[in-house]
Amino acid sequence: METEMGRTRTGTRTTVIASESTAGFQRRKAPVKHRYAMKASKIFPTIQNSNLARHTAKGCVAALLVALVAISLDTTIGLAQQPGGDVPGAEVLTRGPVHEAFAGMVTYNPEPGVVVAKAPPELIEEMPPEERPEGDNVTWIPGYWAWDDERSDFLWVSGTWRALPPGREWMAGYWGRTTQGYQWTSGYWADATARETTYLPPPPATVEVGPNIAAPSVDYGWTPGCWIWYEGRYAWRPGYWVQGRADWDWCPSYYVWTPHGYIFVGGFWDYPVARRGVLFAPVYFGAYSQHGYRYSPSIAISVGVFSDHLFLRPSYHHYYFGDYYAASYVQIGFYSSFSYQSGRHGYDPIYSHQHWEHRQDREWEHRVETTYQYRRDHEAARPPRTWVAQRSVNPSTPEAKQNRLVVAAPLAQLAKSKEAPMRLQPVATAERQKLAQRGQEVQKSREERRTVESKPAATAVPKPGGAIEPARVNHPQSPIVSKAPNQLGRNHTPPKAPQAPKPDPKVQPKSQPPGRQPSVERSSPQSEPRRPEPEKKPAPERNEAPPKDKQVQAEPEPRRNEAASVAQEKARAAATELAGKSQSEPEPRAKAPGQGVQAEPGNDNKDLQRKQPVALEPRSGQSEAKTSAESPRPVKKQTPAVKRGAKDPKLTHPERKPEQPAAEKPVEPTQPSKN
């Protein structure tokens, strides 16, 4: 009815225009009815008049009921979406997390989800937009709550129109209660033919180091290796080359963490971003919704953000789009698209596909990195963060075009654009209502998964002979299931899965699997980046080894000065005492507390050095150099001129006691050196 009446898509104003259009439609048709009624009344005057009155009354009542239903429906939707995309009491954002079903992350070493102390709000009832991409394999996937650590609050990840990957079904993520708070468990695309879910022990840390064999041609891309459950234990499956496709993205195998164990997701072909559907802007609701609250997203995110403003955050298991260019975001685990894969943190199918598209352009990677660095250093080159700020940007200016500042647009505007990657078609009212009810079905599937995975982890069962049998649980049924590849059209049939090499049982894990536990409401991710961003110039890494002269802890400055002064005083006292006894005989060198005898330049008395009492080495090479530089030059040889009972000045110094017992003994006379 909405399409036939020429309904506009502007929130609360929709109801008024639709009602006025209905009334005008009835007023225009009324004279026609009356003409036929006048002709009929001449033949059946009494019956016709009564029937006309009765039908007219019924028509008025029906029109009134339709108008009331439309007012009720559009009013609740209009509370969430006003003309232009504004949300009363909330912000429509032009940056934030990407819906997991639209783009999921592939990490080499999966970690537990983020834990927050605050409980997530009740899910919002979403009404799908009035237009969707064409295609029989496109459906609506509802949104969910995601944690925003900058606000210390939740924001709503809007639902998405998605062309379902052939042969896959969507297992929605959920927030689960733990002893520390509420923990996020990510969703994933499962094999639609599987009837059981296998929960495995933690896989070992990856040993992936990149390609070890040459590519057959530039048309091939590298698929990383991974650990495979093989004959009751993990075995390493090496990486291999896969031929790229213009219309398909290859998603390699990876693991998903759950409270009950790790789920292995086999590799599959997915649509490239331009063919996946429509992504909508996330929303921050200042006051959470009440019961019966509905929201209909209308601000679409441009697919250009996936090539211009895309980031990955492994600790939160999400892609992010928009302005995350500031250097501070590197410290909390945001990776630019080009550095995530080059740093061997994981595999990015989106970036890999873009790299394959530019395989003949040797300067493409350099331009991507240079553009990122420019936006990092120039705030004016970054896209706006909210829809309100986005509308103040003039898209026709050279700055806006060069820096790709426009990242969002109303869906109605996207539908009229000839440059849209996918054609849009209207959605009937009955279909919209049916898709809106799917949110309840997705929530039921989510609850079933949470119930199964909230039980204590019993990931493996020992078998005779030492083999381990992983735990298997009946697969919760999902309402979002794609058709089999052979049931799709020609343009939607994916290529055959590439042949992967066999696992190599000889490869041994380098370390234990990362079992790091997340903290509650942290402002930093579970794990710091393994190394700084390639483009970051300052500050060495935290775990970087310090210079050699700083590895040994230096003695505090006051102690070094004290030791030096004691050595000087001892030397002067000894020289004064022995000066009158024999000017021809050399004197022994007075020794500072806690120091051994150090040969000065030109002193070749090696026997003296060997027979002196053992003392601790100085804590710093600087203190040695300073003490020897400030002490007077000793004579070449020692003689037995010093009596055994002579007092050593170091024992009577009032300011400092000797540190080592060996330093308290008087210097024993020694035989002259043979040299």
C-alpha cells in the first residue's frame, strides 16, 4: 500500500502524507462512484441507496482503520528515525564497528571476547528499510549492541541487507553473563550442511611466516596456514596459493573462541564488498529504548570506506570504519588495513581482494600507506564522525573529493544514484513486517547458542591409545540460511573451493596457545599490538631491548661520588704516610670500599692483580672510569714497606663503613713481579 500511494520516506512526516494521499485518492474517486450510483438508483432506487450507504460507511471505517494503523506504525518508527536521518535523543554515527555478518575478522590467534561490567540493554526491534538490493539471496540480518570503550557505554550496530554467502548460515553473536560481568562471543558463518558443532581445545599459536614458495603468477594470492585437528591432535597445515576472482573473496579457515571451546570455520567463497549488500550507520542512543520501541535505519554507509577508511581491532573482534587515524588508537589495538596483514596479526580478505585488483600496480601499497600517514598527521583530512557533521560537508569541494570525506548518504539518495554498486528495489509492507519478526527468530537462535556454550567447557574426551575425541553438540538452527550453490543463479555460483595441502604432523608448536583472559571494562585491548605500526616513527617498542650501556642498573650518583671521595682520601693518606719512609720504594694503591684493584694504563703488575682479595665488580662501567680518573696515579710496584699492623685509612673513615668483609683486611705484601 505504501508504494502504491507514493509514500515518502521521511519518518513521522510519512504518516501525514500517506493519510492525505489516501483521502485525496478517495475524494477523486467519489464522483465516479456517485455517477454509477445515480444510474443504478433509477433502476433499483430503494435497494441501491441502502447498499450505497452501507458500502460508503464500511469504506470510511476501513480507511480510518488503515490510517490509524499507519499512524501507529510510523509513529513508533518515527521516534527513531526523523527526516534526514536524525534520531531524537541519539546520534547517527559515521564511524564505528562493522556488522559482523557483513564483514568478519580472521585472526591467527583467537582470544576471548571483551568483558564489560555493564549489562547490555534489551534488543531494539528493527523495522527493515523500505528498499533493498535486488536478488533472491538477499535478506535482512538484525542489529545488536556493541561496547564503545570511549563512551564506556553501548551503541547500536544497525542491521544490514546481506547477500548470503552460498552454502552458509549465520550464527549470531551474543553477550553472555560471566563472573566478571558480560562477555561478547562473536558470530560466524557456519556450514549450512552441518548438523553438529564441534568444540575443540585451544589451538597452538600460529607459525605462519608468509609465502615459502613462489606464486604461479600474479593472479594468485597467498592463503595462510593454520592448525587443523588431525588424528586426535593439532597438526599444521601449510599455506598455499589461491587464484583470485574478480567477483569473489576467498575467506580462509580460522577459529572462533566460545566459552565452551574453539570452533573451526572452514574456508569459503564470499561476495566482494560491492556485492554484499547495504551497510547502515551505527547509532548511539543516550536513553535506551522502551518496550515496543522500533527503529528503521535509513543512513547507508558507502562501500568506499572499505578501501579508504577501514580499520581492524582483533581484541574486539570487529572491523571499524571511519576516523580512527589518531596515533592514540594504535595504542588501544586499532590496525590500519595495510598493517594488519603485513604485521601477521591475521588475514584480511577485504584488503587481500583489493591487493589482487591492483596486482599490476606496484605503487598501490605505497599510496595506501602514504594516505594513511597523511590523515594521521592532518585532522582536516579525516572524515566526520557523525551524520550531523557529515551534512555540513560540501561533497563537491576538491578537499572532500581528494580526502573522501563523504562516507554516508540516505538510502533514498543511494537508490537514485546510478553509481550505486547494487540496484535497489522496493520492499512490500507485508515483507517488511515478516522480516521485522525475524529479529525474534534470530534472538531465539542466539539464546539457544548461549545456553549450549555457557556450560563448563568439556572440549575433548580421551580415548584409548591417547587420542582425543572433541566434544560435539547439536547445531542450533539459524533462521538466516543461504541456498545451496547449485540452487543459485549463474552469477551467484561460487568457484570450486581450492585444494588445500595435507597437514604436516612433524611441525611442532613454538609456544603454548594464548590463553589470556580479558579484563573488565578496559580501555585497552586484550593484547597490545605485537609491534608498532610501520608508519610510526617515534618511541621504541615496549619490549625492545635497551642499549647495552643501560641494561646493567647503574649505581646511584650519590654512592658513586662517595666512593670516589673515599678513594681519593685513602690515596692521599697513604701517600703522606709512606712518603717519609722511602722515596725509592713504591707504595701500594689504596683501594676504595667494594672495589677490586683495577690496572691503570701502564701498570703491568699482573701478579698484584691476581693476589688481591676478591671484591665485587662495580655496578656501572661509568663508576669505574670516574674513580680511576679521579684517583692519583699509583707507583709501579709494591714492596713490603707497609707494616702488618699499620692502620688503613679506609677503616677509620667516619662517613661510610666498608661494604665487603674482604675490603676490611689490610693489603698483604706480595713478591715483585717477574716482569
